Amino acid sequence: RQANDLLDVMEMRYQQSSTIIASQIPTSEWYKLIPSPTIADALLDRLLHNSHRIELTGESMRKLDQSDHLA
């Protein structure tokens, strides 16, 4: 049901409005999380087509000692 709801929102916004999605799960793994391959294809098509992707790398700031980063 959640995948359908997200697809409905993306359908309404597709090529009409900007949308920002933040996820800790790479898009390559989304097919495993969305039960219907048809919905996964449609959702990823709308999200990734004409998108600007920023992938962050490196150690999590939560794991670093915060006292080292205070200025």
C-alpha cells in the first residue's frame, strides 16, 4: 500500500514540481523493498528520470568523536 501511495504522489508531481527524496537505501536496493516489480519500475522511472542525484560517502558523523569537530 505504501508503494502505491508514493507512486500516486510522484505521478501528481512528475514534471510539475520539484521533489526531494532522502534515503539511506541505494536505489538499486529499492526493487527488493517494493513488492510489485511494476510499481517499482514506475516509481523509479519517475524518481530517476531527469533527476539530480547526490550520493554521500564517508564515515557517519555520528560515529566520529564530536569534541574533535567543535570550533
